[in-house]
Amino acid sequence: MSAGAVVKNGCFQGFLFDLDGTLIDTTELIAASFRHASRRMLGKVLPDEVLMANVGQPLMKQMQVLGGEKAREWYDVYREFNHSRHDEFIRPYPGIEEILEELRSRGAALAVVTSKSRETVAMAFRCIPIESYFHAVITADDTEFHKPAPQPLQMALRHLDLAPDESVYIGDSPFDIEAGHAAGTATAAVGWGIFPAVRLKEVEPDFFFERPDEILGLCPE
């Protein structure tokens, strides 16, 4: 656990969550969108491990890595497909809503910290209506710097009126864990998202969860 973490009665006070791959299942949506963009832009489909290597950061930053000077074209092609097929591919993760409800009932403050735009977050919450569980939702539109920089998490903590050492950031990408380290929160990686466990453990999260119900161990009754 992060040095100096403050856990009252064995429970973190603040739970900050990534969105894609952590609270909602968008893995196939993201993969299909990248494959489409790669096919359109290159005439071939690059391996998923190349296309999705930087998922967890803002989309334009990912496209700058893939497309260089053609990043805007990659972005537009990806986004058009992603929005048109969004509702077809997005799925809830079983058990997540019950975990959020239980954390709230145990007195925890909850926030989402995501690199998605506010528009695409609204699309996700329209399909999977869990927004009401959160005291704050921080998107890529809300800060100048983004994960793995700490600013989005710091903004969420200000909204929750909590210190970093009272809180844990939970996500499925190495950039989530690095952002938590930078912000001074405890960190938890989840094994049901986009990135494999070996990649996540390389960035040394304080906790690693295979199942959503394990999150409740951070806030016992």
C-alpha cells in the first residue's frame, strides 16, 4: 500500500475509478474502432497490441502515436465508427453497479476519472446508467494535462474534499496506476479490462483484483 495511506476503520474514504475497461466493458468497441481506422488509413489491420498500446490516454494522443502527421484523420475515422457503433458494442460488467451501491452505503465517496471526452462519457452513461453513484466525474475536457499526469485525480480529490492518502484510484491501464502514483493515492489494477496482468503488475499497483467484488475489501463493513 502507498506509504502514509490513511484508512479509517479499515476503509478508504475516496474511491476514484477509471471508466473504460474498469466500470464499463468497451474493450470490443475500442478494438473494433481501431481496426476500422487502421484498415481505412493503412489498408491493413495492425495487431491489437499495437493499436491499443496507449488506451487510457486521450484519444488524440493515441492517434498521434499511430498516425503522426495524419493523427487528425485517424482520429476522425475512429470517432465516426466509434460513435455510430457505440450502443451496439458497449456492455456493463456484471456486478459493478452492486459494488458501487455497496461502497456508497458504506460511506465512501466515489468519482470517475477518465480520459474520455465529456461527450463520450455522456454516451456511455446513457447506455449504462451508473452516473448517479458518483460525486464527481472528471473527463479529458476538464484538465489541461491528462493521465498519467496527476492533475485529473487531483481535481477529483478537490471535488470530494479528500486527501490523496485517504483515497484509492482503480483502473485497468498502466497509465491509471502511474497517475495514481503521481497523485499520491493508493492504486488498484483490475484484471478484467484491456491490459494483461503482466503489463499492469510492471507498474506496481498496491492492489490487483481479478473480480469486481474484491474491491469491497478496501472498504469493509
